[in-house]
Amino acid sequence: MNENLVKECEQIMLSEFSEMHGQIKLLHEERTNLFGALRQLEEANLEAGASGIHSSLGRGKYSECSTTASSDDKQEFEDVSEEDEPSFHDTKEYFNEPNIGSGSNLSNNSGSADIKRRTKLPDPAEKEKAVSLWSMIKDNVGKDLTRVCLPVYFNEPISSLQKCFEDLEYSYLLDRAYEHGKSGNGLLRALNVAAFAVSGYASTEGRHCKPFNPLLGETYEADFPEKGIRFFSEKVSHHPTVIASHCEGKGWKFWGDTKLRSKFWGRSIQVEPVGVLTLEFDDGEVFQWSKVTSTIYNIILGKLYCDHHGVMQIRGNRQHSCTLKFKEQSLLERNPHQVNGFVEDVAGKKAATVFGKWDDSLYYVTGDGVSKTKVSDPASNASLLWKRTKPPLNVTRYNLTSFAITLNELTPGLKEMLPPTDSRLRPDQRHLENGEYEKANLEKQRLERRQRMSRQLQESGWRPRWFEKQGENETFKYTGGYWEARGDRSWDDCPDIFGEFREEQLSDSA
Ligand SMILES: CC(C)CCC[C@@H](C)[C@H]1CC[C@H]2[C@@H]3CC=C4C[C@@H](O)CC[C@]4(C)[C@H]3CC[C@]12C
């Protein structure tokens, strides 16, 4: 087949995923079948002189709900929680003055190494609405459903750029890995790197909402001196969606770009992240790996959940490499989320066995593991590498971790430092976080309209501001300068991507 045609098709598929259009198509098919059946039933019913069938579907008959536009707010939403949550919003908690603490070499220019971060999201301004995808779709019968943009209710108040930073929640594992390697223990370095690679999946458990798809050129910075890290990411391509990120820690750098390739399997979606993650220690040891496949189940019916499966090869350039197997959850699985693997040396000898669960903990045993201990029994002589932190006290329907809760916060003094492209300034996401759903929806529609220009922007020679394609496999590498520019707040060349769209913006970049 024609190569270009295949490429083109692939591109279309990818962009479809980013807008979740695929799901809608599937839903469309399902419901077309359903309505077909319904029509037959109704015809049969009419013939029999009965008319009670519609009520069983809750709302109107199929012929009535065909013309409402997606943006129309006449859509019916079901309220689940009747009682009002008691509000214990404490403003002091959010606007604490930062204390000047012992700074790390990475601390920001405001000199506040001891930033007090929030422990919960703002209380929603409006009452939350529970919306099922089905209730969305049933009001759009007869329309081209691929043109329907999902309302903000399906989103979590986190952008994909911020979600990439969630992989660094357990960055202390990399600090440990650095120290172990420095003191000559290459095996423990490799083990901690393996634990880090697994720990990034922990936050995906129980998360059922879609992150915001960033606009082309949108960025996110995370300066976390308390963790000794500084992270930066940018959306570098819209068709297909590619996010590039770069993180600096104590003795290490971690970077990579992620492009998602997706496949639709009836009721589930399989996501294959394409791209290589690189971890480089200051002493020259490098580890590289790719993320495993993730599947999101029960998109249409039942409880939505996410599983990760496949083999992760963490290749090192010195003594040790690691192979991790994420076991696919079977229908009758009593012990889901299992990860097993081993670290081997250059001679191919197994130096340690690792086992655990991606949503809970990871252990290791030195040697090949099998002869010395029962792998499934962590109580034996296995040592703990990583344990997930407890969920926050105030869980919301987004199920964010304590760490994720802090990611979209505008800590004191931060707003003035940010470029106009930072995710924290994205209005619809901010409104959603505040529970202002109506405003959030309006802004989301405006920005989505704007985003449709991105293909044109990209084709007319748009370039990422902070990353550049490098090397034979064309990975995006950070070109530097962001934190320096932040020091002088010189954001003149950063476009106002969340503002009103102006025609010149197309010609500017050409
Ligand atoms: C809107 C409704 C219908 C669907 C919600 C889908 C949610 C659960 C989906 C949408 C996008 C998905 C993410 C897409 C990409 C990745 C990167 C991968 O390495 C780990 C899983 C992870 C992080 C997925 C987790 C599940 C996810 C957040």
C-alpha cells in the first residue's frame, strides 16, 4: 500500500484519539444499533397499540432528541449527590506566605525553597453534575457525532503536560540511585531506577477523567525545590500530539517525548506510548526505556479502569540492565497489577529479582530469587524498594493524588513569573478546578475552536519554543534557556495562546 496513505491514516487515528473522537464513534455505532432495535420494538408496539416503551429509556423518544447542538446547554444532566457537602474551605491554607528555607541549588529566583503547597482542591463553586457519556450521546442523535466535543465534565483539572510530571512523584528514587552508584553499588542504582519506572504508574489507579489536551505551544513548569527537582514540558506537535519534557534533579537529568498510538477494541482503548525516556546520571551512567501499553476498559458500560501490560526493557550503558514484565490483568484475576522482573549484569547473569504491584509497592531479592525465596511472599527476605504514598484525605471525583493536587496551584508569587503559555493560566482548566462548570465549558469551546487552527499553524512552519528535534530517532531535546528567561521574565516571544485568536498569529510564525 502507499506509504504516505498509511502515514496519513495513522495521523488521523492519533488525532482522533486526542480528542476522544474514537470513543464517540464507537458509541455512535452502539447506539445506532440500539435505536434500530428500539425502532423495531416501537413499530411492533404501535402495531399492538401499546406506547409505554419510551419511559424505560428515561428521556423522550429517539425522534425528538435529534437536533440539539453539542454546545446547546439544554442537555440534560442527572444529579447524583443531593446533599450539599459541608464546606471547610480555609483560605489561609491556600495563601500561606512562603517561608525562606534552606535553598537547594535548583531553587527558583524568588528564593523560596520552602513553598507551602495546598493539600486539597478548591471547593467547587457550583454543585457537581454527574454526567454519563450515554446521556451526552443520546441528545445528539442523527448528528455527526465526531463533531461533538465532550464537555468539561469528562475532564480532570490537570493537563497532559502536568500529567507527565506526575511520573516524577517518586523522584527520590532517582536521588537514591545516584547516591548508590556514586558509592559503587551499581546494582542498587539499577534497582532504584526500576522502581522509579514502575512508580510512575501508581497515580493512574482510580483516575477516570480525561486530562486536558494542551494547546500547541502550551508549556508547564514545575519548580519543586523541596524535592530538589525542576521540570519543564511543552506540547511540541498537535498532529499527532507530542509532549516533550525535561527534568533536572540532584545528580541526574531525565527527559523524553511521548506520542500516543491508540487502537480501538470494541469497548476498550489500547494506548501505546511511542518514544524513549532517557535518564542520565552526572557520572555518565545512562538508562533508557519505553513505557508499556496501557488499556482503558469499559469505555461504554461498566466501571472504567486502566491496566498496564507488556515488557519494559531498561537498558543501561554500564554494568546493569533491567527487564520488567507488567502482567496483563485477566478476567478472573485475583492479584491484579503485578510487575515481575530482574536486573542482569553485562555478562547476562541475574543479579536481583524484583516483584510487586504498580499501584502499591516493589520489592527485590538479590540473586535469581527463585532458589532463595518464594517470589510471591514479600515477608521473606525481600527488601522494599518503593511504596506508594497514601491517598489524600479529601478525595474528589477526580481521585488525584496529594502530589497531583499541587500541580495546578498558583503558589504565592508564581503567577507573575509564568510565561503566558503555562497550563496553570489555561482558563477552562482553572474554571473546572474551581467548580465553575458553565464558564469552563464556554472557555473550552472557545479554545477548541482556536485549536483547530493549529494544524494550519504547524504546517506553516511553527516551531516549538523550548525543544528541538535531535538525533537519528528525532527525539525532542530541551534547548535550554527557560529558567534563565524566567529569571528576567522575558516572555516577549511567547504567544498569548489562551487569548483571543488573531489572524496575524498564523503569518507571524510562517
Ligand atoms: C472521557 C472518558 C470517557 C474516558 C477517560 C479516559 C482516561 C481514564 C484516560 C484518557 C487518557 C489516558 C492516559 C493516556 C496516556 C497514558 C500514558 C501511559 O504511559 C500511562 C497511562 C496514561 C496516563 C493514560 C491513563 C488513562 C487516561 C487518563
